[in-house]
Amino acid sequence: MLWEPGNKWEVQELELDPPAPGEVLVELTASGLCHSDEHLVTGDLPAGLPMVGGHEGAGRVRQLGPGVTEVAVGDPVVLTFLPSCGRCSSCVRGMTALCDDGAGATLGPQLDGTYRFHTGGDDPDEIGQMCLLGTFSQFTVVPVKSVVTIDEGFPLDLAALVGCGVTTGYGSAVRTAELRAGDAAVVIGIGGIGANAVQGAVHAGCRYVVAVDPVEFKRDKALELGATHVAASIDEAWPIISELTRGRLADAAILTTGVAEGDDLQPALQLVGKRGRVVVTALGKAEQATASLSLLELTLYEKQIRGALFGSSNARHDVPRLLELHNLGRLKLRELVTKEYTLDEVNEGYEDMRAGRNIRGLIRF
């Protein structure tokens, strides 16, 4: 858990309430170490601290709250970091990543405004949960709206990755960027999200996929995942994509860096050609409200800038299908896990991420 921005993650025992109506108790098998939790540490992402971190996990349902009929005790489930009510305007239009219930996901309390984690003693502190989940805990109570039942027998450690990183990256390419067979794509930043944007672009049938990252290990991993070319920087990528496409440039550039900066937009915009799409999947700092780009270029070439949350995906539809793609040998998951950690090694895991040594670190309980 994290007490204040700038602190390290701390491991301690907390009391956990039973599930309330519409909630379930889940015993987790594994949790991914996603960069979004690093944003809590740096303070880039506003959140209601103190908080149990983690928003990418999978496990089994151990207890049902009153009125829950969607799942059964013992069901294997993936926890998704955005709930889906199925009723709000966004959900009924197929945009479940923008469900109204996800609006306060980083604020700490559950959907009813109360807390499930507490410290002990006579004056306990109420502890929030990252994205309503808190997967950096072997047991957690979450909304049933945030769980997706999966097939029995699928490795739950690999299923955990689809709760955020795989679905976000893959969807950024396939759904938000709308890449199609024969397109050319550039993916900027090859971490847990960018690696899967590469896989998504490959599955979409792109003839060229250029992966950009300053770390050689990550460029090598991108080639392993299907990228056709790699570059150490955007400046290095431009002549590559220009030559490959005879000057037409990319159909889409997907920004999956650790932190999105306002100065990233114009270089990314220059990588795409007429009616090309720049997809911003990386989170920017909450206080940053300016960006640099050529409005003339935006208009004259009909270029587009699109935001991507959870890769514009629909969890209950997409999560089982991504797992099936893995079963068919068409989506790599095991190759994404660079190293596994125990819970008390969480800070080591994030140090490895910051140093560029990991595509995805994984906590195994």
C-alpha cells in the first residue's frame, strides 16, 4: 500500500470487510506491476491516498455479496480496472471503458462511497483501492462489475496481464487506431502497453510495424513480438517509416511511453500521413494542460489525435477472446513477463521497470 506520494510501497496487514451488495471477495493468484501505479507514487495521477495499489490481476471468487448472481464461488476471474454497469449511456453504446461507474476509480472508496480495507486498532484508517481493485493484496473485495469470468484451466498468472496491459495495448492498435490489413504503424514506447500495441498492429495485418524505444532490450522484445523494424527515437523512426512507405508515412502512431508529455504530440503527428491517427494511450500529468502541435498540419492533411482508455475495449467481450487467441498460439503472454516477484519485492519490481529492465513484472501470491 501507499501512504503518500513520493513514498515507497509498504507491505502490512490490513483488515478486510466482507463483500457488500454487488461485490465479491477474490483470492488473487497474480498481479501485474503496471506503470499506472507508479503514477500514484510520483503524484502524476490524483488519487485518494492511502491506497492499496494494483489494478491488474486474476484469481478466484471466494465469497459473494448479497444479490450477486453473475458469478459463483470458485469461478476463475480476471479483474478489470474499469467497471462496466451495462446500463449507462456509454455502456449501452458499446463504450464500456467509459462507464459512468469508472469516473471515481482512483479516488479510493468503493462505488457506494465506503471502504473495505482498514488498519486495526481503536481508530482505524480507511484505505482506498486502486481502480476499485487493490490487486497488490492476496485477498480483495471488488465490484462484480469489475470481474470477467474466464474458462477453467487457463493459467491465472497469464490471465492477470489481460486485466490492463494486454487489453489496453492491443485495443489501442485494433480499436482506437483502427489499424487494418496493409496499414503501417509506429508504436512509441515498448513497455507493458506498447508491447501489446505491437501485437495488436501485427494481428490487424499491418505490413510495417515500427517499434520505438531507447532501450535495446525492449527493441529486441518488440521484434520478437512481431515488429518489422525498430528505432531508438522518433527522429530515427521518421526516415525508416518514410522510406518504407515511399513518403506516405504511417497510418497510425500509438504513444505508449511511461508518461505522455505535451511536447510528444507534434513529433508523433509528423510520423503519420494524410488522415493518419495519433493515439495517446500513455497517461499525462494531471497538471499539464498544454501541448505543442501544428494546427495547419492537422487541418491540411486531416490528421487526427485520439485518446485511448483501456484501448477503447469492452472487457466482457474482449478479455475472453484475447485469452482464446493465446490458446490458439496467436497472442504471446508468457513472453511478456520478464520477471516474477513476491509481494515484499514490489519496490524492486518498480525499480526494474524504471530502469527499463522489464516489459512486465508480475507479483505471484
